[in-house]
Amino acid sequence: MFKLAAVFSLLASSTLAAGLEIQIEGEANGTVKIDLFEDLAPKHVAQITALAAEGKYDGVVFHRVIDGFMAQTGDVQYGKMGGDMSRAGMGGSDLADLPAEFSDRPFDRGIVGMARSQNPNSANSQFFIMFKPGHFLNGQYTVVGQVTEGMDVVDAIKLGTGGNGSVVGKPDMMSKVTVTE
């Protein structure tokens, strides 16, 4: 009986990710750790951890970074370093878009939210990290996690100077994204 309980425990823990560890390179260099909120956004957390486990986020740039607001990344389709950066931010992944999982969790400093188009049910792979509170986003975007270590690294990400915060020149990137327990 004990062996069966141990097997179920292992299976349960391997299917629920507790977080992400992101190695960032560029103007910002270092590690960012994110605690993921499976209880608030189980479908979104499952999707981003699946993409991370497959290495899809490795080499993806921060394509939109707005001073005092947020840093956006996660375009696994068009946002890979070395690709055509003119389309970065327009893509997603080969997985389906997700229905919104809005919660009462406010968009405070360090909160990680899922990016989407005008359609609330269009989040896919892109996400953003808040530099400062942005409570106008509350109830409009899905909260998926919070930075627990490395906000100094997030604060150092190269700022966008182009239209809508697009990063001009060589953007910073997530060199390696690992799912943590």
C-alpha cells in the first residue's frame, strides 16, 4: 500500500510544476525565478511549463519592454534570437490558444501575466513581467505567477525605444528556461 501511495505522489508532483528558472542574457545577465500559480491559472501554467520543458523558450527575446510598465517575451514562433525580429511579438506556439483564467490577483510589481490579442481567449505562449503595479490590467489578463528572485535582473532588461515599446537593435533574451519543482 505504501509503495502505491509513493508512486501516486511522484506522479502528481511531476505533473504540477512549481515554477520557472530563466537565464537572461544581454544588457541584463542573471537568473530570474518565478513561482507559478497552478491554482489560479491551471491551463496557462500547464501550457507554459510544457513549452519550457520542450526547450521552446530557449533563445527567445524580450521583444517589447516599456519603462515603468513591463517586459514581454515568449514568442516561440517569431521571437528566437537570430530570426527576423520584425515579426517578434506576432506569434505564439503550435499549441492551441487558451481560454482566459482571470482571477482577483492584482498586477503588482513582479507579477507574471499572459499576453494576448484583443480577444481575451487568445493567450498562447507570450508572457510579461511587471516592473511596477498596473492595476488597470486586473481582471483583463491572466495572472500566471510571480518573480520570487531576480527582480534586479528584470529591472536591467534592455528597454524598448521603438513603437509600442519594441526593442531596437539586439534585444535581451531568455537563453535557458527550466521548469522547477
